[in-house]
Amino acid sequence: MQTPNPLARSVGVAHLGGMRRREAGGDSHGELRTALTELGAAFQEFKKSNDERLEKLSKGAPDPLMEGKVDALNAKLTELEAFKKATEDNLKKKNRPGTSGADTETTAEHRKAFEGYVRKGRDDGLRELEQKAINLGTNEDGGFAVPEELDRNITQLERDASTMRMLANVITVGTEEYKKLVNIGGAGSGWVGETDARPETTSPKLAQIAPFFGEIYANPAVTQKSLDDIFFNVEGWLSEELSIEFAEQEGEAYVTGDGVKKPKGILAYPSAATTDKAGTRPFGTIQFVTSGAAAALSDPDRLIDLVHSLKRGYRRNAVWLGNGLTLAALRKLKDTEGNYLWRPGLEAGEPGILLGYRYEEDENMPDVAADSLPLAFGDIRRAYTIADVQGTRVLRDPFTNKPYVHFYTTKRVGGGLMDSTAIKLMKVAI
């Protein structure tokens, strides 16, 4: 059994008290100001403690208590950043406008009929209303398409919960036949004088790319008694349950999925050390930069190399992508002049940044370990596309698990790499 670290405990208890005070009441703007103040103070304390830790390490005298204090402060920074972001998101939702217009008569009828199906199992006329409202044919697996607004709500909640869905290019398609042609080079050109002949140029090399599709399902359950309660928000409950399940499964697939009956993730594509300039890396292969240290991310120069391995046009909208443990390790790094590579966002709406670019946490990214790929950097929107096939379907099941009513819900979604030069990876040395 580990002995509790008194320094870590004092840091955690003090912060917990502050969080409880904020949760007890107060407006969101006030909570955000408090979070920003605490975040700035925590970062100063973290830097001071980490400097002391590094000084002791340089003298060959590691201090376990100081290591524990730095780790506790690191966790505090993560907690404060998460609270800051959640508060900012809540403020955005409060200011977010509603739907652009009222439902049409057909969509309103469809929505009302769908609620009757969900609550009571009534499906009279629902099939015809479904086809009129969203132009979908009958699905051979049964079930009914959810109303358009409910579908949008699920997608929006998924976006809030899935880092890759927030960063990637997301499109809606009618079928899984979506394909894209890209130019991978080869178009001939040259310089000529005013009266010189213009020889015929070679044709460009085109490649056809497409997302990898699969069907995802969820099966949330609720009691019939809840459904009979007119004050129970059945649409809100269904939206939240489905978005949580879908976001978890899809989020993993967008990072590590193998493309078999599911999207293909960015880390499932081949990678190589070959640079863009060399021009010999196969299309669809992602460049990696090695960390330079065995089983660690401890060399700031390699992070700078990773940034500049990406073409300038992609760096404009580039972000870092890694998990929370990787971020904790990166927070401890300093450049040759003693400046920390990471700094928190100390203004409302300002994210934490690493070497001038924001860091997005995705727990599906691997931990730092020998031969792993724990860190990505690039313009994720240009690199990766998510394709939602229109028509989330729900099949009501009140029989399998009485007194619960299950809602077997399916949707089809694809994902794949569209531009392998828009993203780079950090590969940890063995």
C-alpha cells in the first residue's frame, strides 16, 4: 500500500474546496473569472516546484516528495483547464441560437408521431411521415428514422464529446458511395520563351480515396413508467444516451480503428520517416519524427522539428493531439533559455498552447512508451474526414427485458485519412 503524499494531499484538498465553492452557486461568468485566476496561480506554483525538482535532479539528488508535489500540481492544472473549458462551453450553449426556423408541417407531424412511437409504441402512419420528412426509404432491418432535429442534437452532443469529431472534416452523405479524387502529383510543366514550342505535358496522377464505413449501434433502456411521465424529456434522454455511446465507440475508431466494419483511424495508416521534400513516401503514409530519447518525450528540439516538418500552409490551423498523460509530461519541458514549452490559456476562450499551438486531449491516443505514437500534430480537418450516412434508426423493444423498454439504435458512419501530408506523428524511440 502506498503512503499518501502529504504535499499532494494538501494541494488536492485546497483545490477541492475551491471547486466545491464554485459548484455551490454563482454565475458562470464569475466562475470563469475564478477559474482563470486559480489557473494562473497554479501554473506559477507548478513552474516554481518543477524548477526545484529539475535542480535537484541535476545535482543527482532526486526528491520523491518534490516529484509528488509536481505531479499533484500537474493534475491540478488539468482539472482547472477542464473546468475552464466546461464553463466556457456552458456559456456558449446559453448564447447559442435556436433552430434557424420553425418546423415544417411535415417535420412537425413526423416528430410528434415519433414521440408517440417512443413513448407508447404507436406507429400508425409513422412510416409515411418519415419518408416525406427526410426522404428515406424503408430500412430492411426495421425501425424508424429519428426526426431531423433529434439527429442534429445527437450529432452536436457527439461533437462536444469526441475530440476527433470536433477537429475533423464532418460531412453528411446519403449513401456509402462517397469517394474523392486527389492529385498526388505528376502534372508536367516547364519554362519556355515567348516563341518557343510548348511540348505536351504529362497527365496528373490521381488517386481515389474514400472513408471506411461501418454500422454502430446502441441499446439504451428506460422504464415504461418513465415514458408514461409527461414531464420526462424523452428526446433529451435519448439524445444524451446515444451520443455518449456513439462518441465513445467512434472516438476510438477515428484514432486506432482498423477499417474493418468501422472507420480507419489515423494511427492505423502506415508511417515512415521519409519527409515531404524527399517525395518518395507513398500516398497515404504519414511521416513521423522520432523523439530522440528512449521511451520518453524529453527533447524539446524534436518537438520543434515535428512542428516544422509540417508544411507552412498546414501549420496555420494545426493542433497537437495526445492524451492527458502525454500532456502532463510535456508541461515539464523547457527550452534552452529556461522557458516552458507549454502555457495555459489565461484569458477567456484562450486554450492552453504548446510551442504556440493548442493542445487537444484525446484519451484514445496511446501513452508514451517505446515505439509508440503518442503525439500527432497537424491540420486535422484537412487530414481526416468523417462521413455520417443520413438516417439514424430506432427500433423499440418492450419485450426483451421487462419492465424496461430498450431502443435499439443504429447508424452508419465512415472515417478515413484524406491528406497524409496534413498531419505528422511523433514516434517514441526504443
